[in-house]
Amino acid sequence: MPESAITTIGSWESADVTVAQVETALTDLRRHEQRAAVRTSVLTLVAVVGSDGEAVGARGIIHDLGARHPSRTLIIIADDVEPEGPNTTDASVWVHAIEREGRAVCFEEVVLRVRGKARHHLDSIVEPFALPDVPMVVWLPAGLPSPGDPLMQAANRVVVDSRAVAEAGGDVLARSATLAKRLPVADLSWMRLEQWRSMLTGLFEGALYRPFLEAVDRVEVAGNHGPRFLLGGWLLRRLSLPPARVDLRRADHVSVVIHAVSGGRKGTFTVIRQGAEREIQSRVDIEDGPQLEQTVMMRQQWPSLALASALTRVGHDEIYEEALAGARELRLAEGGE
């Protein structure tokens, strides 16, 4: 969505403020909002970032998101430059309006830079801004919460991107699984694999191919750490395979090859992205039987569209949680933690 489509009704900023002062400023700005546009917030969105650069990126995505999911948004910059320094908070507040179906709709944006030990108690900071009767969704663009993070107690759902977490892969898998036991989790990395999963499932449609699904002998999955383990874990559980029959290897792009034997015939089912082209190729090879090939374009994964899709997901994603459990099983079989 173009930046020109957004109009700022009012703004306020100040250094070293209290939460009460920010609330008062937001209330004053809302008086202008009520005259200028309709407020239809569907959720309270809390984004937690660690730097100004991440905050800028999050703000851009949220602006694009405004027309689809008008919300009150808090972007919290957890400043760890002086982790033992005094607890201080700097704030910037905006009320924006955007045209939607012939009327002006508002969304509110609050950026808080939190310093000192208060960074570890963000629940007490965000709860006063929670809108009544709508969910609070916590979005972590480049991280996972630490065990026991009190902010998770205030959240109804959490959005993460396990691919973006710059930590050891095994730790990410374990922490993602632990988080998913506590809260409904939407993992953008898992959502990006949806097209792959759909294409793989489609290869086994029809009376000729379906018997091979019950006779899978071996699976090969390539890709970066998160995608290959998530896809591998999904296939492990869906196909009831032992870890020894799921081969994982590192690659720049995702590929999946499923080998099966049915009625004495070998079948190979492949979904692969080759090179930098945004194309996914699928292929079925049946011994002494048909060969089918198809090439489709990868779906555009604009950050705002991915986040919008994540925000519409309610409740636990049981298939994702099953894939995480399978991924963890594969990791342990490799000798990981």
C-alpha cells in the first residue's frame, strides 16, 4: 500500500515518560480521531524489537497492514545498551487514518524505547494499552521469548519467524515447541512452506498415485535449517516414518523427494526449487508408468500479507505443532540437543 494513502491525524513524543503520560497523550489524540475518522480496531498488536532498524522495518509493515487489520499497535524497542542502567521510557505516538471502502479508518501507533531492567517486565508496560474485548497479539519479528517471559502471560497469541532467529537451530526448535505449548503460535517460516506442502499433497491425488502414499520408503529434504527440519518433521509424522528414513541436507533452496514402492513399482515424487528463479517444479516418476511434470510460480510473500494472514489464525495450529515435534525428533536423532 502506498505511503501517500496514510494520513497522520496527530502525533506526540517525549523522553523519559511514564506509561500514564503516554496514555494521556493517546487519549488527547483520540479526540481528533473521533472527529476525523472511524476507529475499528480488531486487535492490540505488540511488536518487540531490539534496534532502531528493526523498528523502522516493523513500522513499514504495520502501515501496509493498516487497511487490512486496523489496530492499536505498540512497537517496543528493548534497548540493552545499558542493561543495568535506570528504567526509562521514551515514547512517540501517532494516530493515522486510511481510506477503506469509502470511509476513513484509524489505527494507532505507539513506539516505546524501554531501557534498564524494565525490559524484562514488558507485560506491565503493554497491559494499560490493551483494548477491551479484542485479542492482544505479540509479534516477535526476529526473536523468540526467553523461558518465563512475563509478556507471554499478557498475550492471547504470538507471531514469530523461526527462520529469522539468529541462534543455533536446535535451540530454536526446542524453544518454538515450548512456546507452542503455552500459546497459539503463528510461525511465518512455517507459513512460507504452505505452498510446498500443498504441492506435495497434490502429487498423490488420484487412484494411480494414492497407493504410493501408504508405501513410502524414504524421504529426502534439503534447505536451510528451519525449513528442512520443519518439512522433515511434518513428513515424519504425517507418513509415520522412523527418523532413519528421513534424510536432511543443507541447501540454499528447498527440495523434497519422496521415494515409495507400491505393487512392485517404484515411484518418485519431487517438489523442488532450482536456483534463484521464483519457480517450483513438481515431478512424478512411476516405474513402467506415467511421468508428470509441472512448474508453478512461487506466491508473493509480502511481509504485510504474511503478517495479515498470521493475525487471522485463531487457536493452536496442530499440524505445525506436530511438525515441530517431528523436527525435534529428527534433531535428536542427529545427535543434537
